[in-house]
Amino acid sequence: MSEDRKNNCIGLLLKELLKQRSFSMRKLSELTKIDTATISRIINGKRKATPDHLHKFSECLDVPVTTLFSAAGYLNKQKQEKAYSEDIYLSVESAQHFFKSSNISNNKFTIESVENHLETYQQFSQTDEGKETILNGFEEKVKKLGSIGPFISQVQEMFDQFRSMKAMPQQLAVIGSALLYFILPLDVIPDYLLPIGYLDDAIAVQLVLEDITKKFPA
């Protein structure tokens, strides 16, 4: 019985969220483009919600995706916090192991792939559009994400420095690359694949901090 209740935590949560918002399963189906029968099976504990399902529920029901992943049994807070505190290369190993042991397809995850994104974003951060994206999108992303890892405080410090513009243009460009990586949805690892969905964001922040230390010593 306890196992059944545990497995259906997501169903109970979805029922409550639908009730609070006066949504029917059909309405949720229309919003998420998920078949009503699938939603019904998830709510009644007859089918496991996939990460994609939970991501869509999060968007349409305006609830943190971490809450849904936790209820669905994907998220172990203790393991998650440990993963974020691990060495950067161990984090990469964790991500690679996850994809090898799951049915989720993904390009080979490497530090180089993150670095390539950062290089592109570094150029974009110097444009008016890039700066506007950072200044307008940062707080929205943090609000949606919540305090999901120790790297959040580092990103916040970067944002405060970028917003103040009290640094050399080259340094602001490097900082901007990490902020854009964090804000924009085009990650190496999709954000909704918790608990590792933000590992590449954390790695991007770490790479940028190391780059700043080397290029712009205090």
C-alpha cells in the first residue's frame, strides 16, 4: 500500500493542481498536447510520467518543475546536492553515465561541447540583443528554477557584476557567456532532465570562473 501511494504521488499532486486551477484533464490535454487518456493513466497511477510530460505540466500549471520531478520519483534532493558539489569532471561523468543507462538520446556530452556554446554566447553577450536577453531573462529563470544548486549564488554574483558593467569589456563578455548559457534553453543537457539537467549550467559557470581567474587575475 505504501508503495502504491509513493508511486502515485504525482497523480495526487496533479489532481490537486487541476482542482486549484479549475482545470479538467481535457483542458490540460489541450494545453500540453498530451493525450487525455495518457494524463488519466498518469493521474491514476497506471503510467509513469516521463520527463517530457512533467516539463509540459510545469509550464501549463505554473508549478516548479522540481516539484513535479520530486513527486514523480525522479528527484532525490540529497543525491542532487551531492552531484552539484562534485568535481567538474566527475559531474561530466555523471551526465554521461545517465545517458548511457537511460533511453534518452543525446549527443556525446563533453566539456568541449559546453565550451563551444560559451564561445558563441560570448560574442552574443556583446550585442545589444544579448545584453537585453541577460538583463530581462535572468530573474525570470532564477524564479522558475529556484535554489536548485550551489552554483546559483555564483550565477547571481555574475549577474550583479554584469548589470553594474564595472569590469573590462572582455571580462563582461566572458561573464555574459555563462549567463546566456544559464538563461537560454539551448543547453547541451535539457534542463528538465533532473537531477542532472543543470549539470552543464554548473559546469559552464565553473569554466567561466576558471577562465576569469586566468585571464583577469585580481
